[in-house]
Amino acid sequence: MSGYPEDVYFVLQLDACMDSGFFYVTNHGISEEFMDQVFTQSKNFFDLPLEEKMKLLRNEKHRGYTPVLDELLDPANQIHGDHKEGFYIYIELPEDDPQAQRPFYGTNLWPDSDILPGWRQTMERYHQQALEVVKKTARLIALALDLDANFFEQPEMLGNPIAILRLLHYEGQASDPAKGIYGAGAHSDYGLITLLATDSVSGLQICKDKDAKPQVWEYVEPLKGAFVVNLGDMLERWSNGVFRSTLHRVLLGNGEDRYSIPYFVLPSHDCVVECLPTCQSEQNPPKFPPIRCETYLLQKYQNTHADLSTYKLF
């Protein structure tokens, strides 16, 4: 969404937040040339031999490489994990920082600069720029919820966020829902906002009504130069269900490789997510109990990722 007068922009965004929880953002300030560089560096990593990638296997703080089938997002419908590999990068904190001991803060795992020169610098730069886009988007969402524009920038929220850059490569395995084979199983995102960059290969689908029988799935097509923004579980809880955290999945055709880069943003570890005063009344009481961000995210990761002991041979 861009090029609209501010009042029209708010109407369009509010409608999208309530209807699907997905919308496009353009004119966001990150150049296409730099995004091409980020995707090139992502592909450079995934092109490495598996043995080299496994040297950076994700650690107990969820940083690093996740092999194909590592993540199982929809166990009720999948026969095994997602046909994708990934790489987690969080906000970098030095080991001597007091906050570095928290589960989702600390140091990252990085490829050797002799193998992938400039890789770390590219990803750290993108991390910083993507967070600024999320903060701008969060200001619009705050206003749409009748809050102060800077509501989500409080220290316990985006002032000290958990921000996760994840590089993804979907291998060329054809998806077949009837056989339980997916690029990524159906799920909703866990946090406040996800900023998604994709290549030109289609595959992302959303289901606006998860309770429908049968479920109806619609493609979200790639749009060059745009981010796809989707709202997460925490925003749905904050807004009392007014804004949607929508089911989505990835289906791929045979032989299609797909690269995408989601950027997940959540509040701080200790933030308690509970219904906002502007989103409740006597007639519309809170639908979700309060929950601490760290607790929610740790449980989600435990439920969806393979136990690290699975990879003990590496």
C-alpha cells in the first residue's frame, strides 16, 4: 500500500487487518538492489554442501541452520516436517551483556567470512532496516486500534524486541496435501508482525476462515518490490480478535525452488500480552487469557522443531 492519502491508507489497512491479516507494503525505504543482494547471499548459503551448513546447526537458543524436515507446523495433516531449510538470525548481543542470557537474546552463529565474504554484514544491515519498517507499520496499527502512535514502541514491547530474521529455501519437492506433503504446513505466526520478502515463485496460501469445512485456500502472489505483512497471534490477542492472525501455508510445484525471508517481530521476553482497553467492553470481554511473550514463544518452538539430539551424528 502506498501513494494513497493517509486517511485512505488507514481504511485499506484496517480492512485488511480485520479480513485476512495480510497486506502488501511498498515504498518502505529498502531498495530493490539491496533486497537482491540479501537474496543472493541467502542462496549462497543454501548452496553450500550440507556438511558445511550442519556446522552451523541451530543451537539451544534457536540460532543457526535448520535442515529440511526439521520443522513440523501442522502435525495433524503432515506426514513429516516441512520441505524447507532455514537459517535463524536474531538481534546480536555480546556475551557479556546481561540480557544475553535470555532465551532469545545473545550472539548469533555466522558462516566463516572466508567462505561467504560480506554475508554477516549484509544480514545485519537488513536486520536493522527491516526492524525500522516494522516499527513504522506498528505505528499505523496502533492508530487503527485507537492507541497512541508510539504505543508499541514502549521498552517492554518494540523498545526491546525479540526480532528474528529467517532465511528460507524450499527445495524442489512437489507438495501434495492429500498425501500430507507441504513446503510449509498450515500455521499462524506467533508474534506481533511478520515482514515477508519473497522471490518470484508463488506458493504462499492463506485461509481466512480456519473453521470452514472444507477450508478455502487463496494464493498471495509475489509483488516485486513489496513486502507481504501478516499479523501474528500476539496482535490477535492484544486486539481481542479484531485483527486476524491468519492460517497460512506453502505449496510448491514439482522441481520449483523457492526462497523467502520472513522477519518476525515480537515484544520483549517479559511483556505480558493481554487484551487492550480499547478492544474490550462489557459486551465484548477478553477472549484470550494474558500470556508472557517468552513463555508463549518457547512453547511454540518446542512444539514445532525437531529435538536437537536428532542430529547428534553431526
